[in-house]
Amino acid sequence: MWALEERARNCYGGSISSGKNEFVQMMLFDGCFIVEVIRKFGLPHLRGDDDPIFKQGWMLPHIARDMILLENQLPFFVVWKLFIMSEMPSIPRNESFLVTILRFFYGILPGKGFRRDGVDRVNDYPINEIKHLVNLIHDNWHPSPSGIEAYANNGKNNSDWSFICSASEIQKAGIKFQKVDAHRDGSLFDIKFKNGVMKIPTLEIGDATETIFQNLIVYEQCSHGINPKHILDYFKFLHCLINSSKDAELLRRRGIIDNRLGDDEVIATLLNKLGDGGVLGEQFYYCEVLNKVNFHCSRRRNKWKAKLKHHYFKDPWAVILFLSTGGGP
């Protein structure tokens, strides 16, 4: 750790008040803790009967949430060095240390990322390219390959788009909402629109949701070269759909929001806060979905206007009757 001190110190922005000895002790204690808790997570037989972290079910998720905070990150080469120095029998099922780290954090992520290619891809991951734990999580919790391919084919070439109205508003245009099982059909981020139906994987919202997403969004905002910024774009999209508790209630009733936090107003406030928390990049991951929804709504609106003009507006008394009865699409 003494040999890595200068390299590690240079990874942090600004000046560090800790002296050399204190800084090295921090790397050693924090790094050993990370390695030990991840290893015991993957190898249950290493845990003691009185190990409080694993004996009390609430503690492990809280530790994982603290470990994902940007201000708590160690350079990954420090963690990796300590893992190599303390090498023990390999984890069962041919899992690498990186795969075990991801399994550890997947337990607190509020929805599934695409992992069908996960083990082979992560095992080939260049260790020297991993900046820290948040970087590793972000790069391996992402849309499905089919979603990335669709974005590459359409999203980058589509700079002309606009946001959509809220869920309760576009429902009036005949749009239906359907939950998708991301465990089986891909990723939390794979949102699709076809034939008037918007298919959205279920988002689990609990105590850790805000912390996790805030840190991943800030990481995207502070990092150059991340494109698409799929987590920020995801919450910008949800921010469009959910403007009020009425919108949150609609998506909750459809099974798209799994609310484990509080009432619908709390959910709306949380999602709006996360959606307001960043600046969009040059391309927006969901621009094609937005354009399809807007096109669908404009067609429905135009048809309704034409029908209204044909059936009602020829007779001024019929217009008055129509408006007085609250007619509309």
C-alpha cells in the first residue's frame, strides 16, 4: 500500500488533507473490508456463526449502499492488489472476483440489467480499465444488446425529438401501459412502444433507490465519453411520464412501479427529483420511443378533430351541447 500511495492519491480531485501514513491506513482498512465482505458473500463457508454483517439481514444492503457512494470509492487497483495478495480458494461455479462483486450489488439495484452475457464478458474485463466500484457497476448494468443496437441504428441519427406528456395525459390518446418482466425479457432500461402500447419493465422503489441512482447519474455527468448516458436518460423519460401522484398511481396499478417506499406522492417527488438531476448529452437514448408516442398522439388528435368537425361543428347548437357535456377524446 505504501508503494501505491502516490498513484492512488492522484486519483482524487483537489487536495487531500490526510498525511501519507493516514492515507495508506485508509486504503488498507477500507480495501481489506471490501475484499473480505465480497469474498464472504461469495463463499458462505468463510463466514463465522456470529458474523454480524451476514447474521443480521438488514446490515448487508446498508453496507452495499454505502459502498456505492462516490465519496467512498477507492481506486480499483487498490482493491485488486489486496485481493491478489490475500488470494484464497476460488469461488464456486467458476465465478471471478468481478462477477461476485456484481452479484453483491445486484441485490440492491432496483431492477435488472442485462446479464445473459455477463459472466463471460466480465471475466474478460480489463482490470486496469476499472476505475472504481461505481464504474464497474455502471458498465455492467445496462440495456440489452438489442436495445443498444436499436439506439445505434436510430438514436444517433435522430436529433429531432421532443418530450412527451405525462402518463395520465397520453392515456387519453388511447395509449396503454404494460409491465414487462425484465428478469426474463432483458433489462430495466428496455422501454418499447408499438401499436399504441408502451411496454416498461417494473421499477422497484425502496429506501436505497434515490442513493443508488443519484450516484450513478452524477458519475455519468462527471465522466467524459459515456454515451449513451442510459441511467440519466431513463429518469428523464420517467420524469416525462410522472408529473404527479396521479401518474404514479396509474403506473403503480399497471405493475410498472413497485412502491416499497410510501404513497404515490412520495414516488412522484422522488422520480421528478432524479429526473431534474442532470444535463442531457448530445443524444437521448429514448428519442425513438418519444417520437413514436408523439406521432401516435398527433394522429389520434387529428382524427378526433376531423370527426368533431364532421359530426358537430356544422351545427353551432351542437357545438354548445358538446362543450357543455364535457365532450372530448
